[in-house]
Amino acid sequence: MKPLFTLHAGEYLVGAFIEKHFKKLNVWIPARDSGIDFLVSDRGNRRSISFQVKFSKDFLVTHMGPAFQQRLRACGWWAIGREKLRASPADYWVFVLQGFANQSVDFVVVPRRELVRLFSAIHGRAKTIQSYIWVTQAERCWETRGLKKDDQLLIASNDFRHLKRDLTRWLNNWTPLRKLSR
């Protein structure tokens, strides 16, 4: 075991959120990097769920034009190795979007297997998946990498429809932890 362990910002935000909202659950941090950032167990430590956490700075303020500033909450970017995702032992991947201008924190909590399927459908067989995830003020969440400006504007106006790119059902969806805490 290494004598010094640090959490990155996303891991801190996830851990703090879980401890605040799921008081009946135990949060465990591994002593070494095993591909799992958190293990969350029920009070009796009989059942558990594992999480891999990914954090991105907010690109809304620095990279998005005026048409997006009032309609989006946060925009994140991740580069994910396809093989790392496929082989990940984590049950869920959590993408943390901290919106600076909006002082918001959103979590996209996706089952790993579903994330593999989703990224394959959108990004094909790329070895490194470049993912842009946006959260709107209208409580919608989208994978936007590769979209044309017209489609991006439709997202901002809440008029975009594309099943493969819609991540809304996983936006702030902590259902697995609610089930674990019963």
C-alpha cells in the first residue's frame, strides 16, 4: 500500500454526494488503483456497487458561444480508452460535470455495459473515445461529439431528438444506491 493517497475533484464530489444523500451506505476507497474509485456497500457490508469516476473541467464558459451560455449548465470532455472501458471491473461509470457559471454539479451514472454499447453505437471502433457530454438547463443530457452546429443549437433550445445520444435517463440517476440502501 502506498503511504499517500489523493482523490481527484470528481471523486471528492461523488464521495461527498453519496455520504450526504445516502447515510445508510458505506463508501470505501481502494488502497491501490484497481479500476474502481469507490465501492459502496449496504450498512451490513453484504451487498456492494463499484464506481469508476471521471471528471472534466467545464468547457461552457471557455469554449461555447453566447447562444449556449444561458441554456446549458455544463459541458465536459473525456478521452476514454475503449479497451480500458471494456475491461473495467466497475459496475457503473460516473461522469462529473461541475458547471462553474451555474454553480452546479451533475452526475451521469451509467452502467458500464450500457456505456460500452452506447459509445460503440456513436463512436464506432475508435481506440480512444472522445466524448463530449452536455447538460442543459432543461435537465437533459447529451453526448455531442461530432454533432454539427445546427444540432448543437437544437440541444440548446431543447428541440434535439436522437435516442443514441440521449443520456438523460442517467443524469443524476442514483437509483442503484437507492436500491442498495433498502
